Amino acid sequence: VIATYTMPADIEAIAWDKGYPVHLYCACEDGQVVCIDTRDKKNIAFSFPAHDQTCTALSFSDKIPGFLCTASTDKTTKVWDTAVVHEEGKGKKQTQPLQVAFKALNAGKLFTMEMYGSSPFTLAAGGDKGMLAIWNSDETAAIKAHFESRVVEDVNTVFDYASLSQGAAPAPASKATAAAEDEDDSWMDEPA
């Protein structure tokens, strides 16, 4: 065990911030989301009240740095901007993510939710009505306006959050190695 942390309630789901991989986000039964900075082995970085009821799921966009979605038994999904807690140079740094929008997906109490890796704004959520809802969140004007300039093509890349505070599109802080690009994928070929 590298470290243990005391949480405010039972943990329902966890997700690594793909653009800031030292941050692990935890969805809690009391509706809070807790952020752990894994460099601090004793204390949580911050927490915020994401929902009025249990926060059951959370997921980051693979294509937009700082784009976090949460889901809850309150029947809603919410979109948050976590990049604001990493930005420098704009005076006082935010101490919790900014809520950009929310939506009731008409799938009942939501128990699972995940962003679609190939699409920056698409997510799917499942609820207690036996329903699956798929939402292109950029149909909401506030979400599109807030995040549209941040869409990148590099999936699972560490993002340069400093570029966000300067108004520029985020640049990858590091590129995938050539070895990973040349990975042998012959196992996917159809048999002769």
C-alpha cells in the first residue's frame, strides 16, 4: 500500500484525471467528489459537493482536458471544468472545479456513466428504469462554448494546463513514444 486516505463517505467510483494524472477523483455516497493528489500521501487535495444525493459515477473526456462528468441517484449528470484548479497566472487559483452545466437524462436514478473515448462530448449513462441514455453534451450551448476550444486529438496525453490560462488550445506536455506507435498489432489480423 502506497498511501491511504480518510474519505467523508463510502466511495462509489474513481477516475484518474487524464490530463493531470497525479489527481485521482473519488465519487462519494454523500454526493461529494474528493480529489486526491497522489504526491501528498496523507491529505486530500480538495472536495466539492457535486450532487445532493449519492454521486455514483465520474468520467473524464479523453479529448478535452479538464472535462469531468458526474452522475447521481438524483437523476442528473453534471459537467465540471477541473482545469480551473490547475491554472496559474490568473491571480487566485480556484479551489474546486467549476460547474458548467447539468442535465436530467430521463433514465431514472443514474448508477453508471462513462465518456466515449473517441468523441470529446459524448457520454452514456444507465439508470434504475432499465434505460440507457446517450448524450452528446455539446448540444448544450454552455458546454460547447466553454470547452470547444480545448478539443485535442491526442488521447490519454498529459496536458499543459498552463497554456489554458493563456487562452491557447492545450498542448500535450509529452508525446507518445515511437515505440508505442510501432507496436505489433498482427494479432488483430484475420486468420489466413
